[in-house]
Amino acid sequence: MLENRLQGLQNYLKHRITNAASEGRNSRVARIIANARGLRTFIALRTRVLFFLGKLNPSIA
């Protein structure tokens, strides 16, 4: 198994970064989508995702 993953392990040891942040964000988006069943438009879903990820200013939306 280690031989199959050797390149990835070497990259981690060299750069000390992982994709955990993007996986966490994807998990949050998937949870928002699951809870948003029944929204009528993509714009409503997009607004909800942006709001919960903190990328939407409610005072201008």
C-alpha cells in the first residue's frame, strides 16, 4: 500500500499541505444542499450556500 501512495506521501512531507480544507468546504456545501431540498431556483440555492459559507453580505443581498 505504501508503494502505491509513495508519491503522495513524499509530496506531503515536502510541502506539508493537505486537501482537508477543500474537503471540509465540500462537506458543508453538500449538507446545505441536502437541507435545501424544495428550493425553486438555482439562485436561491446559490444565495443560501454563499450565506452559510460567509461569502455573502446580507446588507446588499
